Amino acid sequence: MSVIAKTAEGVATGAREYLTFRLDQEEYGIDILKVQEIRGYEPPTRIANAPEFIKGVVNLRGTIVPIVDMRLKFNCAQAEYNSFTVVIILNLRNRVVGIVVDSVSDVMELPPEAVRPAPGIESAIDSGCILGLGSVGERMLILLDIEKLMSNVDMGLVAETE
């Protein structure tokens, strides 16, 4: 089946594609349409008085991009920078933001019936930013509304549109 036919079939069935990545022991998924590119980690230029989870900024082909370390934001036990550490460049409401993750896994298509509501528990992630839990075989993905997460007031990155 061609890529175009698969995409058309996915749209017809309501399936959505997610880029999956790891933070510590957890696997997350974000809407692939929000992803601009994936880059290797390079230390950003630090910004004075920025929250600890905002590592700084990088110049990406003339665009100044803030870099958020999701491992620090989500209170992961360790945030080790190694050859697997990557920055996912996101395009959110015409604002470009980078997020640091432990590694990128793959792109996964999930039909609506594979997504379950997230349980209402306290976590480092605002429950309104979790779309649900996706399951594929033995894998469990925490599906994030990355645009909503990055536009939270405590992030200070993306202005709300009127």
C-alpha cells in the first residue's frame, strides 16, 4: 500500500500519527503534525533568570528557538546528556520551540479505539495536557497535547490566541 493510500486510509478511519519519545522510563507521544524536525542535542545559550527547565536558546537558521528540557519539567530522576539525547523542534501556533528528550522511538499510527482516557492522578503534567493513554501491543504511550502543555502560563513560551 502506498504512503498516500495509507494516509488516506488513516484519515478515513480517524487514526492519528504520533511521534513517540522516551523520558526516563516512560514513553510519550505527540501529534506528528506539530513536529518540524528532530536534531541532535547541542548545548544552548543560557538565558539569565529563566526557569531551570528552560535550558536556553539556539539559533536555528535565523530563528531564535527556546529549548525546554522535558526531563527537568517532568521531574525525571536523571537528565543525562548522551548520544541518544535529541531536541524535537515543534511548530506551535507559528512559534518554534525545542524540547529535549532522552530519545525518539518512532512514528506510530493510533486508531481512536487504541486511546483510553488518562486516569485522574496527581503528576508533574497538568492533566488537561494529557490526551489519553495509547496502547499498541505491550507498549503504553502517554499522549500529550504538546501545544497546550507549551502554552501553560508557567512555561511562558507561547502566547494564547484571542
